[in-house]
Amino acid sequence: MVEYEWQRVAREISADIDAGRIPAGAALPSILRLAEQYGVADHTVRRALRDLRERGLIETLPHKGSFVVGGSDGPVT
């Protein structure tokens, strides 16, 4: 099975969230910084973040950034 780069990035960020390395409420680095960190293009990071948003792991606030909502079990309540 082929894994796209955006899937790898999303999987690695998700694993960091699940392990508590990126706690609920924490801001993720900027798209450009994440692209540099994972060695991918910025559009790849954007696609990974969209996947994480769709799964309810992060939320993105315009002009503020992306923030961790909860682990793979769902949002923190």
C-alpha cells in the first residue's frame, strides 16, 4: 500500500499528539516550519493539516494558527 507524503506527515503529527508530545491546546508550528521539519512542500503540510482537522485532532483559527484539540480518541471536553 502506498502512503502519500501528506499521510506520513499527518500520521507523525497524530502520533505526537497521541503520545502527549504535543498536548491539547498547544499551537502547531507554522506551515513553513512544519514543511521544513518534515522535508516536504507547504501544500503537503496543508493537506496533512486538513486531514487532522477532519479527524477532529486540530482546529485552525484564521491568522492565529493550528491548535491541538485532542488525541485520536476525539476532542478534549
